[in-house]
Amino acid sequence: MLDRFFVKPQTVDRIMGCWLGSQIDQYVTALCGQGYAVRSIYRRVPILTAFADFTAARNVAQTDQAEALVEAFSVDWLSARRADRSADACRRERNFVGGIVRHFFSQVVSKSDTTSRRTAWPIPFATQAPGFFDYLREERGLRPSSISHYRHYLRRFERYLQDVGCELAALSLPVVTGYITTMAQDFGPRAMVSIASTLRVFLRYANREGLLQRDISKQVEVPQHYRLADIPRSISWDSVQKMLDQVDRRTVVGRRDYAMLLLMITYGLRAREVAMLTLDDLDWKRDRLHVRERKADHSTAYPLAPVIGEAIIDYLKNGRPDVQGRQIFWRYLAPRSPLTQAAVSAMTSKYLHRAGIPVARPGSHTLRHACVQRLVDNGFPLKTIGDYVGHRSASSTMIYAKVQVDGLREVALGDGEDLQ
């Protein structure tokens, strides 16, 4: 496989002559199968050859011993090529070199995915309340993303109980109150609502299973956070157009991103809904777009706007990689995989920053808010808007009435006769 990338036989002989030569050739074969670019292979092979020379110079010729020298090799590689670079550039280069070598070991030596080798966070209260997360999954029907929030907050609660020396069976309200007070020093109002709600669910379950003698969940006060206290982080339609102007549609990534941005702006789709779209959701004969993966497990069918259909076709013909999966939007760089919810939101944030649009917590929901706000400004009823963007209740749409500036101005400047 190496002779496909290196023309000179001497170069191939030098690579194959090192003690990791055959494994490097297998690694290149694996990269080709995963769709890695040629330039990426050109950059990785010299690093791996240098790593083989580095370990051979230290009389190491066993893979298990060589893997322990990855960090030392990264430091040595950087020291020979520093050339007065900044600290951030040095850190990125060191992480990049070490990541390549570790990826090599995972693909060729251990035959496993690098992500599976990370140490998993322990499940909180795994021994005291082993069935809690099964309860969330099976009885309450929570999604994995919601269950991960429970793990996050309960892991902190478990660590707090260890610090104060309190067992779950001896838990009392003062201890819980102390934990909430401690968390309030580091978290804002929204997070405190989640923390208190998580504790109430966990304490109620512990009492039901006999782990606690009495139910103290109702005594845990949830901080007041009024639904209509905030203003949606919407942007104007001129700002939307300014953001779209930042997309270079001549590139593969630009075609993909432009289609996703139009979907969020036009239909108010969430990042997860965009990431889960498949080729089967496009009904070209009837000009329909089916959004199936919505909250509360319901679906919506939209008329497929011509501008969005053209953008999707442009991406499918001139940007989407040749893959077997049915998802529409995929990573451009190898390894090929469908875009995730986080990737869609990060992409949106990138273009908002690039356009210089000031907005709190920029992301996919910014465009969702802009879509709803445009419908409000055009006089659509809130119930119609809620159905259009997939709100589960009308109260979720009511907050947009606060920023219906023209209507509020008429009320403020009028004499009040129309209100009687």
C-alpha cells in the first residue's frame, strides 16, 4: 500500500525497514479504507517512522513497551521543531503528534477504537441505588441525553456525600440543603433548577425502593425561575442574511453547511432534528420534508421550499461523500460518520461568530428563535407558530409575544380604548 503514495522505492524501503514497517503499511491500508485524504497519510507516515526510530534508539522493539513512550516521543518531536512558536501552538502540535501515534496503536496493534480506550466515568450510586438509571430509562422513558444530565449532577452529589462522610441510608434534609447551597455558589438559576429537580427524582426513587426511611424529596425547594423572565436570543433577518453570506458555497463543507442553515432558519429545526434527517425524509415527488425525530416522539411534514431543495440537491450531488448510510449530512474529513447534534450546533456558532453577530450562547437555537420571531412579526397566531416549529405546548411560544415590538408599541402609545 505504501507504494501507492511514495514514488521513490528508497522511501518505501526506508519505511518498511524500520521495526514498525509492516504495521505502518497496515495502518495506511486502514486509513485508505476509512476515506482519509492523501495529504493526511503523507503527514502521518513520517511521524510514525520517526517514532519507530525513537523507540529503536532506546532498544525498544515491543509494541507494549513502545506505547509507553508516546508522551516522551511527543516532547522530543516538539523540542526539535519548536522554532520560537507560541505555547498554544506547541501544545497543539504535541497533542497532534501524540494523537497520531495513539491512533496508530488503536487501529493496528489493539484493533480498537480510540474512544473506547478512554476511562469511563463511574455511574453514581451504582452500589447504593443500582436500579435508578434503569428506572429513568424504562419507567420514565428518558432519552440518553437526559439520563447523562442525571449522571452529571448525581456524580457531584455522590462526591459531596463522600466529602461530608454521609451514607445514602442516613441522608437527611440538612445535608441535602447544604449540597444545594454549595452548588449555588458555582451555578446559575437555570442549572440550580436542574440540580434540585434531579435530587427530587432521585430521593423519591430512593424512598420508594426502601433506601431512605422517609420521603424528603418534597422538602427540596426548586429555585424559582419564571418561564417568561427571559427574552429569546433571536437575531434580525438582516443578521441572518449576513451570516449566510459567510458561507463559501464553492466548497464541499460550504454546500453542506448552507443546506443545514437554511433548514434551521426556514423551519426552525433543532440541531438534533437536522442531524437525524435521512434520505428517506425527502419526498421529491410531493415536495415534502418529513421531520420524524422530534420531541415527544411526534413528526412534522413541511412543504419543501425550492431554495432548500436546490441547496440539498447541490450538496447531494457535489458534496456528500459516497457512503452507505442513509443520513443526509456527513463529516467531510475522515473517518466518515454522520454529523452529530453537537457538530450542527458548533457549525452554526462558527458562522455567527464569523459574521460578528453578538448573541448570547450562539448556536442552532439562535436560528430557531429567529425563525419563530419572523413568524411573530408577520402576524401569525402563536398556536400556528407552535405547531409549525414543534412546540409541545402553547406556553413555549408565548414568550415570543414579549418581543413583538410593533404590537407592544401600539399598546404603549394608544389610549387604551381598544383594550376594553
